[in-house]
Amino acid sequence: MERKAAAESMTLSQRADELEEEMMHELERIAVKSVLYNLGDGRVGMESGAEMMAKNPGKYFLMGADPRLPQMPEKPTLVDYFRCRFASTAHLLQSATHALKAGHNEKVIMACLLHDIGVVSFIRCDHGYWGAQMIEPYVDEEVSWAIRVHQALRFFPDEAAGYAYPDLYRKYFGPDYQPEPYIVEEYKRARNHKHYMTARLICVNDIYSFDPNAKVNLDDFVDIIGRNFKQPKEGLGFDNTPSSHMWRTLMWPTRFL
Ligand SMILES: [Fe+2]
Ligand SMILES: [Fe+2]
């Protein structure tokens, strides 16, 4: 009864936190949320190891795979991350399909296919930079460069290339939104770059109005990925590149260290 009254007085988010806490207790090991997850909830804070151990007597911390997440193979490929870790792939597949049908070359199609992996796997803020960094060791520099600067280019129209400022952005960010100065600077630098048009084509093929009925399939792009993504034989994450740790973090996002 008391518990029911307490539950009723809880806000929805408190209830969600409690359910999550209960779920954590059911795990054999203690899954840990990094500070970033708490920042996302508007809270600067973290629990100490001692506090978490006290709440979970007799348990060790998780230092590997989180059993709540889809199991990754021992030597994961980019396609495995698409299937097991990317929260949503319809937008990427629709953009890449659009580029494919428009007859663009494979570098453009690859750039469209991967342009928002920062968003769907990691974080929204500066997603172009994050996404580019993740794939930099494995793709042609034209592809990663284009993904990096699409972050800036999408805020600036290029009517000659067929790109207008998206109506959706007016709706999302308000009519007066102005990009930060670093984005303006990035745009100016990109304008004169030899790969400008590749980045611009990401924007042109970026599908802002998602068609829920469009039939898209990752299988259609497996060959293009094979030709344009240097899949490490050790598995993506275990290959000792400057971005391997990012892939490992996606694989094991709740490890204690
Ligand atoms: Fe994007
Ligand atoms: Fe996009």
C-alpha cells in the first residue's frame, strides 16, 4: 500500500529510473552509466564505485558485454554495428538509396550511407565530426571529409546544386536560428575545398521527410561497403587505429572502465 502511494507520487521519469535500477539489479554484474548519460538527463553527476557496490552487494562490475544489448560477434564488421548498435538506419538507407538512384559514384553513396552514424550510434551534437572520426581510418578521405563538413553545409543553401535551406530546420530550430561561428567558418573553408561537391551531395540526398513505406535494405549496400570500407580482419574495434576505441565503446557502453 505504502509502495503504491509512493509510486503514485513519483513522476514518470522517477518511475523510469526506478525500473531501470530494478533491471540493473537483475543483472549478474553491475552495468555502469558514464557521466555523459547523466548529462543527457540534465544532471552533472556520477555514482562512485563504492556507492554502486553498496547498492549491489556481492556483485562485481561489468567489464565486458552488456547482456541487455544484442550480442556482437567476436570480430565485428561495420554491418554488424549497423544491425546491432545503430538505433535507426532507415534515414541512412533512404539517403544512400536516393544517391544510388541518382547515379552518383560509390564514394558519394558511401558518404550518404554513413553520414549520420554519429547521430544513430553516439551523439547528436557535432555528429558530423564524430561520425567522420569513427570511419576515418577505413574509408577514402573524400568520404570522411564530406561527412565531417556536412555538419556545417546543411545550414547553408546552394541553389545551383539543388539544395535549399531545409523547411524542417525552420520548424525544428525556429526561423531566427543562426549557426555558431565555428560552423560558419567550417562552411567557408569547405566552399573552396576540392571535395566540396561530395559533401554538398550528402545534403542534397539527405532525406528530411522520411517515407515510412520506402523499401530499403542494408543488403543492397553490402557490396558497396565491401569495396569502400577497409574492414579490419581483427574486427572493428580491435584493430588499433585512432578510432578503434570509439567502436569498442559502442560495443561495451556500460563497462566500468
Ligand atoms: Fe547529418
Ligand atoms: Fe541526415
